Amino acid sequence: MITPLDSDSLIELYDGAKRSIFRIELQQVYDWPDEADRIAEWRATGQVSPSTDAQWQEVADQIAAGCSNTLLHVIDLPLTDYLQYEFAAYQANNLRAGQDVRIALRNSHPVLAAIPSEFALFDDTVVWYRYNMETGVKLGWELDDDPAVLASCKGYRDVAMEHSKPLMEFIGDLKG
């Protein structure tokens, strides 16, 4: 059954995960109003200052307590301006917190192009992330408790992991 989630319920899933968090991103551009200043900074300097938001310490603490945390972004080449910004933001925040940030090229395996929507796995719970695929505007989140969906998402995760590289290795390959 699919149940809509509010942001507080989603945060509870993040905070409550004990073994693992895995999130897959599929968009090439996102429209997050709270990123405008950071994108402007990146355009002016080529870098993103680390966030002072407490969430990053919480992520680091959760990882230190033994909960793995992976963000895998499936992308297309050439990189969009937004992805170039996001790679800088990943370095400023996600990697500093200890998150395993990985990149997979959509054309590296047919399954990657067939993933129906962004999702996250919190231990053994599936949450779908819904976006307007044209604009990158977030539409919301949905909890899905169907065991077949969980198995399918784990399969997508496994293929994506197999065909991904750690962010810094991916960036190095692009420069090489």
C-alpha cells in the first residue's frame, strides 16, 4: 500500500534508520528554492561553502554509530550546470559527513534507464520521491510497504551500485 508522507514523517525515517540508508537520484536538474544562494556562490567561485545546518552532524553521527548512508546519482553526460554545482555541494557537505556518494551513468546498464522514480531505502522500508520530471520540482514522498516493491528497489540499488563509482573517482575520470 502506498501512503503519502509529510516532511516530519520522512525525517523520522531518516533519523530512525539503524542499518542503512540508500537514496537514488535520477534528475539532471532540481528546483530547490533554498539552493539559490549556494548556486550563486558556486557560479561566482566554483566552490560551495560547507553548510552549517545541524543535519550534517546528525548524518555524521548516524554513520559513526554504524548506519551506512549512500547517495547514488544516476546521470547523463554531458554534465548539466546543476550537476556541476551539485558535485561541489556533495564535496562540501555529503562527503565531509561520511556519506558514500556515488555516480552511475544512465547508459551503463539498461536497468538504470528503467528505474521508474527516485526512492530511498531506510533499512527495509521504501519511500518514493516524486518530482515533476520536466522541471525538477519536488511533489512529495510516498511510503510503499509492498514486499515486491521492496525487492524491486533492492534490485535497482544493486545494479546501480555495481555500475557506479565513488564521486571523487568519477570526477577524476572526467578530468583524465
